[in-house]
Amino acid sequence: MTSKPEYDGTYIQFPTGRLTLTEVQQIFSTIPFEIDLIDHTDHFTWYSNKPNREHVRTVDQLNETVAECHPARVLPVVMGIINSFKDGSRDFVARPLMMHGHRVYIQYYALRDVDGTYLGTIEFTGSVEAILTAYENGGWSDASTGASKADGKTGTVDATSGASEEAAAPAPTADATSGASEEEAAPAPAVDATSGASEEEAAPKVDATSGASEEEAAPKADATSGASEGPATAGKPGPFTYDL
């Protein structure tokens, strides 16, 4: 799907479907991030008409050079990004910033045609406050179980374990003295009277209070969350770094 779009007077025909000019305009006005375009000659030629923009743009700024539409103090940074896109050394740069009292994420992308020819630079900007707040409030998943704690639609979460209370399968009744299931109990192997050892292949020694094998013990679990205290499978998020 690399063919060029075509306009037939009513629709822009894309490889993945068609849109009217009005639909194109309203898509850019509706998506929660704003977009600005610096063309291949380093002129500001277009911006999405999104309400309540982080960067306020006006039509009077159109066709200004990068130097004309950026403060002198940030111009070297912006030109460094654009030049790295032109020479192909980079295709993407991101900057997290505080703007207007909230957290904003700015992403710069090299715009290229299907043959890789540089067409310009897109600045993609928007508030990420809602996303970060949802994450901070547990909006994705409990790391120990994968059960959601946020949307209220995927089952009530057990506060002590993070496990969903929905569709819980009944557990086999356990013998309180051994931890062994009373369901489908297998016959015990014969025992050598002199050693107490099974004449069949000996099973790992079992802790009588828990039923857990003392061999190949699983990582100790946090009793309040169900999370393993063993080596983490994913590192904690660290400070964001970026190179401009």
C-alpha cells in the first residue's frame, strides 16, 4: 500500500480508503494532538485548526521561515532537529515539557515520501495530562495479575491480591494438615519400612504446613498484592531522557 493518493473532485482516494476534503479537515481539528508542518524549504506552511492549541498559530505566520517563527533562543535546537532529518541521521525526536500548567509531549517527525525523500518536519504536540493521570491512578493493569483496577467494567478487583472476582473457578478443597487436594487424590506409593522412602521415584520433600515443594521453590510472593518478590520481569520506569 504505497501508491499515491488521488483526488477525483469529491474524494481523496487513499490506498486504505477515501475521505472528502471536509472529513480531512475535521479529522485534523478533532484529534487531541495538534500538528504543524515545516516544509522541505524550512518554511511554516500548514497547521491543524485544533481548538485550544498549546502553540497558538495564526494564518499570518504561514510561509514564514523557521527563523521567523521561532524565538532566537530555541532556533539552534529546532534547526538541529530539522537538519538531522534532512541528512537521515534521525527520524524522530521527543520533548516532554510543562506548558500552561500541565504536562505536554512534543514529538518531531521527519516527513518522507514512499521513496524516502525528505518532504518536511511535522511537530506533533498535545497535553498528556489525562493519559498520565490515568496511569498514576492504576488505569492500565495490576502488574501482578494483569487485572484492570480502573475502568470498573472488567470485574471487581480483590484488594489483597489484585485478582478478579469475576468468573472465579472454584478451587479444590484442601486438606488443612497437608495442603493436598482432597479431589482426585492419587493412591500413595508403597513405602520402604526401613527408610520411609517411596519405592517409586521419590517426590520432592513437601512442607507439611503448606504443601509446597522445598525443591525449585517459586519466588516468594507479597501476601498483600500477589506480586512476586523474585526478579522483576520488567524494570521500573526511569527518568525520561531525550537528545536534541
